[in-house]
Amino acid sequence: MSIDSPKPDGQQFSDATLVELISCGSVPAFAALFARTSAAARAELVARLPDAGRADEILAASYVEVWWLAGCHRAPEVDVTTWITGIVRRRAAELPTWEGPRPSYAELEFAAILRRSVDRDDITASARAGSPDR
């Protein structure tokens, strides 16, 4: 099965098939799924976040997560759009409110992986401590 067949826009494939193709690294399948589902995912964010820029960041990060987790979506009874909007809702809910300069989404993700609060000084100090120059 390949998305590079007659209709490269992916219209001949179900969402579940596109996810399967994405799990094998198909960029055209990813683009087709994004085109098909991103309006619903963005609507979830617009309803929850007043900051359009932040909504776009979360939307992009959510679809990166879709790319990486496509091989894990093995529940055919769960609609793909529902799965994606669930990722979007979780990411929006995890977004803390900040006073002062807002950390980047990468800083938030890094802190979440380490199960730490976002502290730029702590991240920088940890990086320096682990540097091969020391």
C-alpha cells in the first residue's frame, strides 16, 4: 500500500489507513491527514486558548506527536480525528499560565520529560554540567 498511487492527496485512503502509512514514515500520508483533520483540531484550540500564536504552537506540536505515535494508534474503534483532538486537548490542558516571559514549547516539553518545573537557569546549568568541556 502506498499513498504515491493515483491520488496523491490521500482521498482514496481512510484516516486509519493514513495513520498506518504515517507509522511507516509516509510524509504524503501525514500531509493528507493534516489537511483532513487540522481544522477540527484547531477549532478545539481556538475554543480553549485566546492566544492564536500559542494555539498554532500547540497544533504543530500535537501533529508532531501524531507523527511519532502513529504506530501506537491501534484502536480501530477510536476515530482518528477524536484521537488527534484528544492529543490537542491534553496539550492545551497541560499548558500552565505564566507570569513574565513565556517559556518556549520546547522548554515546556523538556521540563515535562525530566518531570521538573520550567526554570531556564536550571536547564542551562544542567546542560553546562553535562557538557564534555567540563
